[in-house]
Amino acid sequence: MQGPFRVCEKVYMVGSSEISSGMDCCVYLVDAGELVMIDSGAGGSTDRLIDNIQALGFMPEQLTTLIITHAHIDHIGSAEDLRDRFNLRVIAHMEDSAAIESGKKVGAEHYGVRYRPCPVDEKLTGQLNELVIGSMKFNFIHVPGHTPGSMVVTIETGGEKVLFGQDIHGPYMPMWGGDPRLAAKSLERIMQLEADILCEGHYGVIKPADEVRQFIQEFLDELTSRQ
């Protein structure tokens, strides 16, 4: 199994199917003077995530915030455990908060895992939100289509725009809360963000900017060809 690594200035990958657990999404860490985690894996790898944070030279006690991009089990599984251990503030979009807090329609049964419902401390509404966490500004963009409350997050660091785009690749299936028509509009919106680095939910890190654009365009073309 691979180890955690630095993506760019202030950004690290601490979890994935190759870093923490075979069922995990890519889990990212931002050093904003305090630590911000983006998504949390499927739930069986909390200790491994903590070990990976320590391996990078950080103290897990520096964790203050967990951002949840959407309410699928491979992204929310360890949320309650991490919140309990480190008194984290959990941020998600209002449209996915009910699923995160109840465990209904998060897909845990398809992964064969037990999900511990997690309170959402800050429920974002609308299309755009901006929060300052530690020393950094985080921009939250509502991009429904993968789930009703899917979000992407951008930050500026080292002169580059980093996009935590998570599941740009989909799937966009109604049984998983998806809506292909909304997803196409959302991918167009994501394209307009003109990110230099994409931290995707399962494909990992994609850069530079032209490759990010090409990656998003491929999935947008696939969606629009079906409509």
C-alpha cells in the first residue's frame, strides 16, 4: 500500500483506495494553519487516516474541520468517528445533510459497512459560499447532479487554484441520487472555475490546467451525448 503524499503547497492526500482502504475515496488534507480534511473514506480506515496525517509530520489534534463534498458512504464513513475524536466542525450542503445525519440513501449497504450517522454543524445553502478557515479562504460551489447536495471546493495556494472536485466522473444514476441533466450543467460550471490542479474523488490528482480541463470535458461530453 502506498503512503500519503504532498499534492502541492499546503495540500496533501492522506487517503484513497491505495493509501488507506480499498473502499475509500481520495481523502485530502489542507494545512491552513489548522488542518482541514476533505471527505473521510468509507469508515473502516479512521486509524490509518490518522497514521497518515502523522506520517506527514502533522499532529492529528490540529484537525478542526471536516468538509463533506457529498453524502455517499465512501466519502462520509469515518465522519462521526473523526468528529468524536477531535471535536471537528462538519460542513456539508443542506441538500445532502439529511442523508449524512440519518444514514438513509448513503449506499452503506452496497459496501457492506455500517454507517454511524454524523451531525452536520454547518449546513451551506445556495450556489456559492465562502468561509475563512484558519489562514485560508475556501470557496464552496453547489454542483448538484451526482447527489442533490454535491459541492466542489476551491482554494488558492502557491499561486495555483486547487479544485477539490471529487466525483466529477460520476456516476450520475438516479438510484444514487444522480440527475444527468443537472450534472451536465454542473460540469460546465466546474469547467469555468479554470483550476490549475484537480483533486478528484477517485482518479486522484490531475494537473496542469489543460489536463484538468480535458478531464472534465470528457465526462461532460459523455453526459451530453446521452441526452
